[in-house]
Amino acid sequence: MEFREERPGDADAVRQVCLRAFGDEGVADLVETLREGMGSGGGFALVAEDAGQVVGHIAFTRSLLDAPRRLVDVLVLSPLGVLPERQRQGIGSALVRAGLEALGQGESPLLFLEGDPGYYSRFGFVSGAEFGFRKPSLRIPDAAFQVIRLPAYEPWMTGTLVYSEPFWRHDAVGLRDPDA
């Protein structure tokens, strides 16, 4: 198994991972839009490749923290997907760890996500509210709004996470009420 940065030639395989892992085109379309911003320093994506096949994908994209002193560039982990038949084999965990290792060398002070605390707490993620961060939407369950502080973090960096525009355009923030 190889874990590496996504390459331009991986786009179709990554789309298939997203379609199969999430069951609809919404996340795959989001990844394509996020990819456009990555080329200009807006984050990066990793893939897991096994025997020449892309079996997993993770994206880390730029967003903002509206802190009292100034806006702070931060990253958001979203999405993380693994082919259904390859799930529960440690591929997703390895992608998260590889991303965190890369981020430990970088300038971003914080990494946010929406996800299952039972899964992400093993990597050091904690409730965003625990450190005084505010969610970008009330549709995000409190427990799902998580953060990890990276080496560049400074204590004054608190405030509200502001997702980048693609998350809003693709309605990929929080949960929608199906009965509303």
C-alpha cells in the first residue's frame, strides 16, 4: 500500500472512490470543486494506492478562522473516503495519520472537521467548543465539530470557523433535516 499526494491523473479514480464510499455524486462533485482551489496553495489531497488502484482519498482544504485579532488560514479535513470493500482495514486511519504528519511540518495552526468523535478522537481531535471555537453552522452537531491544534497554533487563535465557499455551494455543511 502506498500513501501519496493526489496527482492530476488520479481524478477519475478519486471520483469513483467518492461515489462508491458515499453513495451519491454530491461528495464527488465537492472534491472536484475543492481540487480547483488546492492548486493555488489551498490545501492538498492524499490517496491510498494498492496494486495500482486508488482505494482511498482524503482532502485537506483551506478555510478561515474568524479570530479576534485577524482572519487565520486554517485547514478542514473533508472528505475522507475508502472503497466499501476496503473499509475497516486501516486505510482511512493511515490516510489521516499521513495527513497529520504532513501538516505537522506546515504553517497551518488548526485542522477542523465534521465527523464521528468515536473515530477521530484516536488521532487527537477534540470538540471544537472545548477550545472556544464556534461552528460555522447550527446544522453541525456539537459532538461532530472537532479540531486538532497543530504546532503553529497560538492561544489567541479562537473564534468562528468559516468554511470555504465550495462547502456552501455544494451544501456540504452540517446535516439537513429531511422532514423540514
